Amino acid sequence: MKKSILFVLSLIILGASSVQATDLRALNVQNAKMYGGEDSTELRVNFDWFRDHKTFGGGTIDSRQQEINFPRIDIRQSCTTSPIPFRVGLNTAITGASSELEANDNTFFERSALGFNNLGLTLEAGLVQADKVNITGYINQNFALVHNQLLADNQLRPITGSNAYGFQTGALYQFDLADSLTWYGDIGYRFDVPERGEVENSVVYYNEAVLALGSDDNFGLSVGLLGNSVYNNSVGTDLRLVPGLIVKVGEGQLRAGMPIGLTSDTPDLGVQVGYFSMF
């Protein structure tokens, strides 16, 4: 644990010392615009906490579950000198989770888990790269590192079963609606192959608007609507509203948000805190 914390702190310090000034970035949606030169590497260090509470039997049985990513790291490298700009990415997380079942105010079942989350590899191609409109196609693969179902539940893009392979393809889009307002989006098709059970096919639709404020656009507000609908079994739709705040700190950005579940298949609430840097 101490080594993990030192590793995260070293990444933050490195990014803060070498990054150039950047526009405010969305908390949960990757920017479609790619940058070259000294700004070609993007680093995101995120901490996520999600909690879900359900009741059964007329309120006599309570189920509580929570997950925390500490941290979730996403690093991406752009190349803008090729005929088609492209970007490659790598992401993973260290995740802890716990679950308990309570009946008539007595806890009779509880468990916990700790381990790596899945390893994600991304390849992106900049189809449209302009000042105000950017569209990027992508292929994203998730390789199974999760050894316990608890670590997979309630995450932003859920999977069913441990040791599950995931594949996603789609497009990122980014529109400057005004000088201080940017719309970030991600729409795609996804499938997950659990160790047991049916393959899950889903549609992903993430959107997040960022409004820059202040004389130097040094802070801003964001609001995201993050959806994932599984359409071939009973998993249902994960839909979250995420209001947030973004503040420039030195040459980097601190972002915070509070995911709120909008459907019965979505965790009730959460807290997200992240650091973004380019270098």
C-alpha cells in the first residue's frame, strides 16, 4: 500500500512540474482532441468510491455494498505527425470492495476483497481534428485481472463475473459550443465475456458538459450523464448523473464529482476525485 501511494504521488509531482497549460477537461469522458509536442502525454490519476444500498422483504433485509479505486490510473500518448493522428492508452486500478447483508438489524453475512482491476488497452484514431469540432474513433480492450466479483460490481462500466474479457468500440466527440462551454461525448458498442454465464452486449452513451468560469478560465462546473444499457439479459441500464467541479492547480487540474444513480440497476451514489496533467 505504501509503495502504491508513493507511486501516485510521484506521478502527480512529475506531471505538475512539467505540464503545459490546458483547457478544462471532463471528469469521466476522454477528450477527442489530440495534442502533440510537449503536450502529447495525458495522465489521469483518479480515486472513485461507489455505494449501493438495497432493501428486500418489506425492508427487513438490507444489502450494502461499496467499492473504492485507489487509484485508477489512465495514461495516453498521442502522435499527431502521422497522416491520421492516433493515440494509445493504458489504464488499470487497485480496487477494494466490501459487502454485507443485514436482517432485522443483525448482520449475518459480510465479505471483502482487494486486488487489481482489469487492464485496459486503447487505440484511438483522430478522424476529425479541428478547432471547434473533434471526432475520434477507438477500440478498447479490457483484459481480466479481477479475481473477485466484488471488485467488478458498481464500477462505471460494469461487468458480470470475475475473469471477464471486455471489448468496446465507438467514437469520442468534442464540440466547443461557446468560448467557455465544451461538450464531451462517448458513444459505443461493448461486449463482456464473463467466466460463467451469458455474454453481455451493451450500448455505452457518456456525455459531459464543461463550463469554464473565472477571468482566466481557471475553474469550472461540469455535469455528466453516463449510461450503459445491457440489452440481451436482465442486467438492465446503469445511468448516473454526475455534477462536478474542476479547478486548475498550477499547471494541472483537480476534478471532483458526485455520481448519483438514476435507475434501480445503478449504485445509489459515489464520490470521485481526480488529477489531470499533460506533459
